[in-house]
Amino acid sequence: MKRGGILVGLLAALLLGQPAPDGGRYPSPVDLALSPDGARLYVVCEGTDEVAVVDLATSSVIRRVGVGHVPRGIAVSADGKWIYVTNAWADTVTEIDARSLAATRTLSTGFEPSGLTVDARGQVLYVANRISNDVSVIDLRTGSEIKRLAAGRGASYVAASGSRIYVTHIYPNLGKFRTESESEITEIDADRQVVDARPRLHNVAGTFHVALSRDGRLGIAAQLRPKNLIPLAHVAHGWAFGDSLAVFGADVGGVVQLPLDELERYFSLPFGVAIAPDKSKAYLTASGSGEVAILDLKRLVAASRAPERDALVNDLSVSGRYVLARVPVGRNPRSIVLSNDGARLYVANRLDDTISVMDTAANRIVATIGLGGLPIVTPQRRGERLFYSSNFSFQGQFGCANCHLDSTFDGLQWDLEPDGFGVDIVDNRSIEDVANTAPFKWNGGNPDLFTECGPRTERFFFRSQGFRDADLADLITYVASIPLRPNRYRAATGELTPAQERGKAIFERERRKDGSSIPEENRCSFCHSGKYHTNQKLADVGTGKPTDRSPLIDTPHLTNVALSAPYLHDGSAKTLEEIWTVFNPKDTHGVSNDLAKDELNDLIEYLKTL
């Protein structure tokens, strides 16, 4: 292709919001780690599948080390010789020799590895797997997985102190329908390699980074407390999400939840956490409002030990006791790490492709380190920035990414009151690869993404003016570009297991086991047809509730359906099995009552491959 053709192709790609040709991508830094000597900063670049090595003396990138697809977490051995990076969409960990900066081994994990840590002896790697909801325990001498430890749902972030390892979870555990969400901190005894405690996090749906003090007596985790059991009309009253933290450890006793929000000033979507070496301060990023909060730990611990501590999390006057300052940084700040002496704080600004450097004595940004990437901001990238920003909602309370965590879903059900308070409770669906699955909403009321993300969002979610036309176009460009993550239940060759083959036959069957014909409109393959396994029409499958205005439900797409529990339009079915064993007594949602238990199991095994 001639040079002019290349430029035309590049311009066309940018206008369409697509990645530039010749591999042009944004680094999108998501996690950070320091070398033990403090000379280098290792930056996990999710968008370019690499680790950028920054020389902190010159504030420049000196090497880029290729890793697996969609890297998400990083850990460095105590002696500084080895770097480990999780590859979320490859289900692997890349081991890097810190001296040569060359990848040396690829280690297998569970589904979608995210956070990780090396044990105190440097012999075992613990990896949190987001989709398989467990922790891989890997022997670093052999490179083999020793065992899997059951964790909470969406196991994602990990921190260690001595022989104790702590895991947090991006999704709430599955519970009783329309009750307050529950999460946990999974505690692992590394000496015995067992889970020995699961401290409960009540009314918590998303828990993100977790940090421990050097003496191991104080832990802090960033978390999100949803107000999904009341109508979203209460945005005007400050009730949509509670941005908060969980404080735990010997210094406080038990687990205490405390707010980060202030009245009419919100700290939207807390994410990264760091604790000063001398335990004087803690730092948290707000990935939606683009800032870092600086906390006085002495005051924080005092609040955590107060007699009324269990009632403080919903008191928006409390954060004034311990939040010293809020410092603006770049767009969508994620992971943070402190220098060994605590004098500098490094902040990964995912959607600016930069690292902010904060002087912790002055509480101000003193430098910004660029990570390279595309010099032009595409419509798709602008839309992604809008998606992760909380600036458009009333008083900056939340953004699209609050409900669609990491551009997926949150595992919650919401009362979106335009239909009436307590009416049409809806389960939050995944938005990966949704561009061609219109109409939208469970009642099919929105014919396209512009309606779904435009007037509906500003009126019933944000309670504000919302997006301008150009912004909305960019946002739609991004939403339409969100890719579908790999299906872990389907072989790369497309070949099905015997159980999946049997399930496929049940999914496609036209007759009951007694030989009678199944009406076409009641066959699984009729409604769930095509590339996305939806005919994009409304149907009454008998799962409507008295609180629903209409029994007609939009036929959902089934791509990666195994990942998005709970199920049905209102999330009342905790598992795929419950769809037919609890909510299909009259065979109105496909024919299932003539199936034996093992046959239903086969059907579910096939559905997992879609």
C-alpha cells in the first residue's frame, strides 16, 4: 500500500473509532509494582499486552516486555529477581527475569487470572481467578498448579502480609433474591495453603484493591456499596452508591466499613489502595472522579474503633474526620504504589496512558510520566473516557462503569423507576458485543444504543443534562466496540464434549421424549437463534412477576451466559438450573419437565459453550 493509502486507512480507522492499523493501541496502565531497590517502576499495560519498565531516575520507559493477552496484575518476588504478570484473557501468568527483562516461563491458572502475590518464602504464587471464583496455588519451583482454593465470586485482587494472604472480589456472592448484597475478604493461611476465614462484607457488591500495613496489623480495601433495593429516583438524595472502604486487622478488630463520600461531594468508584510505610497515611484512587484521597490513619483507626462504628458507613459527615485532602490526577486512575520511603506516590491513569507522581509531603502532583501509545485520541477512546467518568451524573455520584464494572456487569438487580416504584425490577446484563442485539432493556423499549445510552440514561440514571450529541456518539462507538471475552467452556477447535453434544441435541430438539411435537415458538433454538442466540423479539415465557407491567420479555443473547448469573429478567434465578427447575413448572420457557437430572445437566453444559 502506498503512503497515501496508509494515511487514508489510518484516518478512516480513527473516524470509525477502531484501533489504528499496524498494531497502534493505547497502553492503558492498570497495575504497578516497584523493584525492591526502588529504581524501577513496572507498569502493566492492559491495552498493549506488555509491561513497561520505567527508570525512575530519568522518568522514562527503558524497556517493554511482551506478555499474554489482557494483562491485569503484577507481583515482584521479595528478592527482586522475578516479576509475575497475570494474563486475564489467556488464563496464564508470565514469569519475567528482572535482570534480563525477558519472559522465561508461562504458568497456567484458572479462568481469568487478575491479582496475584508471591508468598513470603518466594516459593508459591497465589493467583485470584475472576471467572472461576478461586485462587490458584502454583509451585514456582516446578511451575505447576498445586491446588485451587475456593474464593468468593469474582476473585480479583490480592495482598499479603507474612503468612496471611487476602483476596477481594469484584462481584457479590449469589444470595437470596432482592436482599442486600454480600461479599467477603477471603483469608488464606499460606503456611497451610488453606482458606481459614471469610470475613463478611455486608451490603457490598464490588471490592477492589486491598493493601496491608508493613506490620500486618491494618488492612484497607476499596469497595462499593450499592443502593439497588430502592428506586434509582433517590439519586437526587445521594442514594445510588456508597463509595467506601473496609478496614480490618488487629488494629481495629474485625471488619469495619467507613465512607469516603461527603455530603454533595462524592468519591466515585474507589479502586487503588496504598498504606504509608510509617502507617501515618493511606491513599485511595477514585477511578470515576479522577482523584486520590489522602487519609489520616490515626483518625481512621479511631473512627474504626468508635462504639458506634457499625453505623458510620452511611453517615456522610464521617469522612471529614480522616480525609485530609483530595488531589486530582489523570483519567480513570487505578493502581497506586508508594516509594520505599513513602515520599512519592505513583498513580496509573488508565485512560490517559500516564503515571502521576505525587509528592506526599506536599500532597501535590510534581511530575507525569508518559507511556506512549497513539498520539491521536480516537472516538472510541473518547467514548471509553466518558463511560468511566462520573462527571455527567448528578453531583458526580457515578458513571456507566459503576454498574458495568470493567465494561461487564455488576451481578445486581435494580429498580429503575420510570415504570413505577417497585415495578419492573431488572437484572443487569453484560454489555460485551451487544451492538447488534437490539432492542434493549428487558421490555425491549429502546430500539437502539442511542436511545439506551442517551435520553434514558440522563433522565432516569444521571438526573442531569447528560451527554451532548457528539459525546453520545463517542460513547456509543465505545460501547459497540466492547469485545466478547474468550469462552472457557468451548474447545478452541469447536469440538464439543459428549455431554455438550447431548445438551446441544436437547437444545435443538423438536419433540418431547414421548414423541409429541414441541410447538416451534417453545423450542430453545427458535427464540435463541442466530449468532447471538437471540431472535431479538419479545416473548412471554411464564417468568413474569406480579411486579412486572407486562409478561413480555426481550429474548436475551446467550453469548457467555455462564458468566452472568443470576438469571431471568429480574435476576430471580440464581443458577441456570433454577430457570427450569424452579421457574418453569408449566413448560412455558422451553420444555424441560420431561428431562432427567443428568439431561438437564447436559443442556447446561452446552449452554456454557455459547
